[in-house]
Amino acid sequence: MTARLLIVGPQGSGKGTQGVRIAEALSIPVVSTGDIFRANIKGGTELGLKVKAITDAGELVPDAVTSEIVRDRLSQDDAQAGFLLDGYPRNAAQVGHLDEFLAGRGEKLDAVILLDVPRAESLQRLTLRAEQEGRSDDTEEAIAKRLDIYESETAPIIDLYEDRGIVDRIDGVGSLDEITARIFAALEARGIARVSA
Ligand code: ADP
């Protein structure tokens, strides 16, 4: 069984953590654009040098660059039986790029997991993460910028997916395990089940 999933939610919604849990249980890779950019910045690659200032400012990397990276990643062998996208698409142009790429392969997204967390709660979690992890884009300014972009550009793409009937809105407030259980209940209702060990 294949599962082509997208997890979306505001910064600090816990989508990274939940994404890893879901992907592991379904035996599919997580494709996180933020992780790919951070790995390239750390490794000092050409791409890393190109995107460092952009990500530090909390701005979006150009769509063409991001979409090409995702296409390459989704073309690898381990993503053929499914994947969980985290951080992409995050605007309407990227939705178009992804649709086109998947349609070319006769594929489409099966479900969009929307983690619902109030802005006050995300801000609180992000401030804590900034203290604990010291990510270079977790400055007050970059956080505010990212949340603004989420609200103006990313939240609207959810409507596009709502129209396709593939959005599962999950209450993202609670314990990690409770939230994971809510996500699995929603996926199972779509016939997407854990791979038994
Ligand atoms: P967060 O969800 O906390 O904003 P991410 O790890 O998803 O963090 O992304 C970190 C940064 O990487 C973003 O602020 C942006 O600069 C860049 N980035 C990640 N995904 C995308 C994307 N889909 N399009 C453009 N830029 C992106």
C-alpha cells in the first residue's frame, strides 16, 4: 500500500515530530525541505551557500529551487512506495509544481494532515525551542516572519486541498502520543494503516 502524505501546520505545531512518527510507522521517508536546506547549509554545499541568508531571515527560498529539490528527492527509490512531505508545498505556486510532478507519474496526494494549534501556543513552543536548540532562524524576527508567511501563503493552500476532500484537521494541542493517535485514527479512516511489525 502506498501513502503519499503532506503534514502542514504553523511553526511550532509539532509537525516535525509527528511527521517522523507517522513516516516510521508507515515505513515511508519524511521529505522535509527545511531539513534538506539545513543539511546543505551545514555541509557548505553550493545550495547551502545560496539559501543561508534567506532561511536565516525566515523568507522563502525561491519556488523553482525548492520544487526542483523536492522533485529530485521524490524521484529516489525509497520514495516510490510513498512519502510524507513536511514543509512543502507552502504556497500556491508550489502546490501547482507538486501537482504537475505527481500527475506526470499518475500519482496524487492521499491525505493532508493539518495540525491545528493556536498562534499563542505555537509562539510559546517556538520560544522554548529557540532556547533549547539555538536554530539560527529562531530569532524573534525570523519567527514572526515565518508565522506571517504561514498565515498569508500557506494557510490558504489548505482550501485547495479541502476542495479535493483530502484534509484531516487534527487538534494539535495535547500530549505527543494523543496527537499521534488522533492522526492515525484519521489516516485509518482513509484506509491508510500502519505496517504491522
Ligand atoms: P519552519 O516550519 O519552522 O518555518 P522549516 O524547517 O520548515 O521551518 O523551514 C526552514 C526554512 O527553510 C524556511 O524558513 C524557508 O526559508 C526554507 N524553506 C523550507 N521549506 C520551504 C519551502 N517549501 N519553500 C521555500 N522555502 C522553504
